[in-house]
Amino acid sequence: MENFIQEEKIHQILKEKKNPNAEEVRKIIKKGLEKKGLTIEETAVLINTEDEKLLSEIYDAAYQIKEQIYGNRLVFFAPLYVTNACQNDCLYCGFRSSNKELKRRTLTMDELAEEVQILEDMGHKRVLLVYGESQKIGYLAESVKTVYQTKSGKGEIRRVNVNSAPLTVEEYKILKDADIGTYQCFQETYHQETYQKMHVSGKKTDYFWRLYALDRAQEAGLDDVAVGVLFGLYDWRFEVLALLQHSEHLEKKFGVGPHTISFPRLEPALNAPMSIDPPYPVSDHDFKKIVAVLRIAVPYTGLILTTRETPEFRRELFNLGVSQVSAASKTYPGGYKDSISHMPEMEQFTLGDTRNLDEVIYDILNMGYIPSFCTACYRLGRTGHDFMEYAKPGDIHKFCTPNALLTFAEYLLDYGSDKTKKKGLDFLEKEKSKVDPALLPVYEKKLEEIKQGTRDLFF
């Protein structure tokens, strides 16, 4: 297979664009504000910028772009670990097959349903199912269907995303038939030599099988796919440009790039040496730059921030272009029922933000963000090409704001604490001024219906 990650080219570009001058940086920022994306060369200039004044201008541009495309929304989800059984031996992961101290568990469908009910009782409407790399496609498909079928009171999961091992085209078709949302498969590191060192045994040792996983998913009809890098395994500058090359490859071959990009940093995990002492640690300073530069370089791609980061640092990153966030996460199977914040003998990695969902929501309300549980685009077919047709002209914003407010109203009425409900209802009244005037009468009618007990209304 051809390696569309051109390592020599990336290194050469990073070298050529070192120490950029202010005029060049500002010219690229200005282009970025047009929301047409950046070339790899232009992205390298921003990556190599160290001047604090220029960095501040980069951060401001990232914030403006996110606000113009997505508004002041933050979409919530929860990861749901279905199993920690895994055939691979990866030096950075607590699930690695050689970790004999890890307590292995694979949920039955009844146990999975219990986890789903707990998440529904929190107020979550979308989950990301996470699997170790040992499961057969039948189990994956059955677990997706179980999540959709499980209801608790007024709660339901309306969109199931999946993070699993790379599959064949035929297996991806089975996942599509199960009606999944976004399919995630992260390369972990795009640097091939590092990749081979980090993956000791198992199917994951095959760099190209993983690299082309999203091609096969697209060929199977899954047009919402997600890329990501585990930052800390190799030079973050290289990885950012490689992410863009992967995005360009998908855009060129299938006409649409990744729906989301994730950028987790290595966090300590039981018996995972590279997680304790990362080969290329990423500082908070550099991590902020990663988020902001990605928002400018790929403006219409969702950027996902996990609970690996602390509450204090997450607040900073919300202002740099993040559009989706996890909350109240557990990183091992059965974690929501156990309700234990830290269980190293079972979890994949440790968490930085262990607050419950309501606490996170109250916090972001204070920052002026709309907590959104919207899943409308998936269910109306606004995915892949169709999503971009709405997003690039700015039309998606017209639907996103009222849908976010309607789903937030559901949360407040069904699950919000007294403190959050009071603040949230006042916030809803203030934010309705941002609803498109042409949609406002219908929005107000739908909101009143929600207050009267109707659920799942959207544009």
C-alpha cells in the first residue's frame, strides 16, 4: 500500500518554515479567517510561531472561526467502554495484552444496558462505544443495537458512535446497518518507525491496515469518520501535519474529510511504560497551539476534547476552537455502575476531569456556552457531503443554535440540579435572540411543547 503520509516532506516543511516572521504569520491568520482552510505549508508556519503576541492572534482567530461556524455551542457525549480485552500489546495502553495485573471484563448485553441507563439518567443523549481490539463484528453490532433499544424514564441514547479496531469493508457494512453515527479509528502516531516500536504484537502492528481503515469505512458507506493522534509518542508538529495529510487524502479520494479530529495526550496507565514517561511530552503551551492551529487549518471539522485534561485547562481550551466535549467519563467497562473515579486495575488511562455532568454544564454556562445534546444532523442525513454543503456556506449554524437550545431545555427539565436549572432557564431566554428570525416562531412553539412534556423536537 502507498503511504500517503509523506514523512520526508513533512520534516522538510517544518525545517523550511522555522522562525517565521510576523508578516507571514499574520497573512496566514488573515487567510484562515476566510474559513477555507490552510495548506500544510501554511499550517507549519503557525506551528512554528513562538512570539506570544502572534500566538495571541492565532488563539483569537481560532475562537472567531469556531464561533462563526458552530456558534457558542459545546456538544456533549460520554465514552462507554464495553470491554478492556485486547489482543494487542501497545506500550502506552493499560489494556495491553501483556498487562497481567489488569482486571479484564467484557460486558454482557444486560450489563451494557445497565451502563446505558445510568448515562441516560445523567442526561446524556450520545455515547461513544469503545472496544479493546479483540471483539468480533457480531458483538459490536449487537452492542450498538442494545444501546439504541435501552430506555430509562424520559432518557434515550439518540446517537451511538463507535471506536473499534480496523475492520473489513464487509464488517463496516454491518456497522452501517446497525445505524452508527461517527466511526473513529486513530492511527495513534503517523510516524512509521515510532508506530512499529510502540506496537509490540497483535494485529495493530500492521501500520497500513490501520492507516487505510477509514478508506474501507468510506467504501462501506460510512461517510462520517474520525481521525486522531495520541500526542506524546512522537513530535507533535509532525503529527499535526500528518493529520492534515490524512484529511487531504480522504478529501481527495472520497470528496469529504474527517467529521471530527481528536487530540488526546498520553496519561498514566497501569504497566504502560510510555504513558508514564512519554517520549515526546506535550506541554500545555504546545497543546493550546495544537487545538488553535487545527481549528484554523480545518475549520469545518469538529474538534473533540476529552476528560484527560483538568477542569482548569479544559476551560482554556474551550476558547480555542473545541466543539465537542466528553463529561463524567469512565475509562473501563462497568465504570458507570461502579461509580469509582479511579480504578487503575481496570482502566485504560487516568482522568483529569472527574466532575459529574451537571457540574460541567453549570461551569460552561458561566462561560457563556450552550450545552448541546443535539443529534439532528445524523438523523436527518446531514452527514458527509450533505453536512459540508450546509456547513461551508454557514447554513448549519442556523439549525445548530435552536437545536442546541431545545436539547438543553430537555436536560434542564429532566435532569438539571436546582442551581443549574435556574441559571439554565435564564440562559435559554437570553440566547433565543441568536435564533434565526425566520425560525424563531417555530422554535418558541417547540420549546413550549418541550416544557409541556414533549421530547426530541428538532430542526
